[in-house]
Amino acid sequence: MKLTEKKKLILINIVCLVALAVILWPLLAISQYNYPSADDWSYGANTYLAVRSHAGILNFIRTVADTVRNDQWEARFMNIALATLQPGIFGEHYYALVAWIMIGSIIFSEMLLLAKCIGKENRGLVIPVSVPVIILQLLYCPSPEESFYWYTGAVNYTFVYSVSLVLMALFLELTETMRRGKRIAMTALAILLAIVVGGDNF
């Protein structure tokens, strides 16, 4: 039976997703053995206590702000703010989510930006084009432990890199014609993401 172009593309998409799943399985499976280390302890200590005290969301936000304001070592304010939010503050076993968050952010952001760049008419190519690039990034990452498993390091580079790709996709979206309300909402989101990127790496 001769395959049509559409069926060939579906088959290629399936093969790419299976290959990605094979690559992801060991990377995510070992995340259950991941535990906080180094700066995760110092930056997460106060927010951990705030969570344990059950004093409410306002107290939690105040604790994050105080940690940022009182820090004498790190100049990048978003670096500290993000560091205080490591998953381990909600319980040691939640730290296993770090790898899921970091790897998930790469996959999501790269697919989103590519989809925006190639347009709606070529959306079927998002997976075949992005997945090989993502697989290469995951397999040949110079420092997987700091890029995917150590939260304070990973959030400053892997996560913020992913946020910058989402920001670029938003910029491209804002160049198009859209309803006023949607434009205001997307502009506000772009400003927020720009603060995250700029406040962490610049």
C-alpha cells in the first residue's frame, strides 16, 4: 500500500515522539533520586519555613521579597527570587520535579517558537523539526546535572533560556493583527517574561 504524504508525515511524527520518549525515560526516571544541594538550601530555607508555618500567600510573598532584598552575594534579583521557589520547599520529595520542569520547559518553548516561526500552514512539521534538535540538546548537554537536576543552576540557565524563547514567540505574535484585549494581555505577559529574563541574566 502506497503511503500518502499526510500518512508519511504522521508516521515521521510518531517515530520522533517515540524517540523522544526513549531519551526522556532514563532522564526523568532518575529524577526521583534528586535532592536539594548547595544554594538550594540557603535560598530555599526561609520560603520552606514560610510554607511550613501555613501563614498564607502574603507571608510567602513577603518572605521571597525579604530574601531578595537582604541577599548580599547575588546581584540579579530574579535569580534570587526564582531560587527561593525550588520545589523542595514544599517537601523534600517534590524536588524530583526539577528535572520535569527544566526538560519540560525546553520542549515546550522550542516547539512553541518553531510553531510561530513556520506558521499555521506548516504546523505538521513542528515535531519532525524540533524533536531532533531537542534530543541533541538533551544528549549532548555539557553539564546535565546543573542543567536539569540542580534547581538553582538550572533555573538560571535552562529555565530562563526557555522563557526567552517563549518571549520571542510572544514578540512575533504581537507583530500580527489581533483584538485590543488580546494585545493588552499578551503585552502584559511579554513584559512579565522580559523582567524574568532581564532580571536573571542581565
